[in-house]
Amino acid sequence: MTIGVDPHKASHTAAALDEHGQLLGQQRVPATLDGYQQLRWWAERWPQRCWAVEGAHGIGRALAQRLVGDGEPVVDVPAKLAARVRVLSVGHGRKSDPDDAVSVAVAARHAPLLRQVGVEDQATVLHLLTKRREDLVAMRTQTINRLHRLLLVDLVPGGARRNLTAKRAAAFLAGVTPAGAPAVTCWQLATELAADVRQLEQRIAAVEARIKTAVAQANTSLLQLFGVGPVLAATFLGELGDIRRFPSKHHFAAHTGTAPLEASSGQVVRHRLSRAGTAS
């Protein structure tokens, strides 16, 4: 028994197919905790069931993790695979939530080597921490740019040098004596921005300390590579996850963008690397 699920932000649509591919039932529930319980109660009539969730690491991540956490077997169905089944089905590929759920179940029944969804591990922690650091660094860069603009326009002739930090900004502002109401206002705003930069730098340092601890707990050998520190290792592990999820080295190369691309012409067979870089 395969239960295909088409997940959305507001609702989830499920379709149950038996071993012969016959549709036994469909259910649409809101994407809430109560809706999840309704979905579980609806599926209890089929004890030997396997869930197939489209985009189990994307839009369907929350649902897939709840199911796995409750001991349910779940496989991840790529959206392209489900779309291919829908296009080849009766109805000329018309898109609707019930049809999408059926396509997900059909794809799960006939596609080999679909990845089994597991409970999220240390890789997810690293991903969350690195994304938090990226947000803080972006906020610091934006604040530094605003501070540069104030120092350049009204307060310090020629502005400040590159690599401005909260400490350097405070030193600049300490040597400035504003004259006139506009200059005083600029000086006050620059002082507030310097304080914001100081707070952001402290928060970035705190997140980096947590990243360092999490990388140490991951017990990775990436740190042995020259030039790879905790932040870079955490970014790689967080984006890539557990490499055991790839069926072969060829799937891994395709995911990272390092697989050779065929560029043959006529009788000349040749390959090249992707110009788009790596997916990680």
C-alpha cells in the first residue's frame, strides 16, 4: 500500500494506491497539527502502508519529519519525477492536487532507489546555524554600508577606510566634533549604527562558537583539509547532508555539479565540466 502526498503550505492532499495501482481513497487536510492527526486516522485502515511525500526535503519537510518521527516509513519523491508521471498519464497532464497525489504514489511504486527519509540529524543543525550566520553577516554588511555613507558624506572628509569595524567606527566618531544640527544628527545616527555593528559582531561570534561545537560533534574529517575551517565545513555538511543518501558516486557528482556533461558533435564524442559550478 502506497500513500502519495502532495504537500502545500496550507493543505496536504493524499491518495492511497493498492499493490495493483488501484486508487482506494483520497483525503485533503489542512497543514496543521489537527490536519496531520486527521491524515493519520484516515491512513490507519491500511496497516501495511508506505508514505511517498513529494519534496520531502522542501515543502513537504515538516510532514515527512512528523511521519518519520512517529515511526512511519517515508520515501522522498522528486517533483520532476512526479511531474513526468502526471504528463504521461490520462488527462494530458492537467494539474490538480488530487491528481498530483496520485502521480506521487505512482512514481513511488515504479521508481527504483527512491531515498528513504530519516530523522533529521546533525547536518540539519549545521544547516540552520550556517544560515543564521549568513543572515547576521548580511545584516552587518548592510549596517556597515550605512555607516560608511554617513562618515563619507557629512562627518569625516574622505570617509573611512575599508574593513570598518565597530571599534574603528567608534575611534572615528570620537575624533569628530559635529557643527550644526544636521552634523549632530548624523553623528548620533552613526553612533547608533556603530553600536548595532558591535552587537551584530558579538552575535556572529556566538553563532560561530556554536558552529565550531557542532562541527566537532559531527566528527568530520573535512577540518583536516588545508584552508577548511569550521564555518566552511559546516556549510558543506549542512548543504550536502549525509552522503550515504546518494545511491552511487555518479548521483553524488550530478548533485554537486561535478559530473561531466556530454558535448559531442557528430562522430566526435567528448565531455566537459559544468560551467555553473557546484550545487553545494
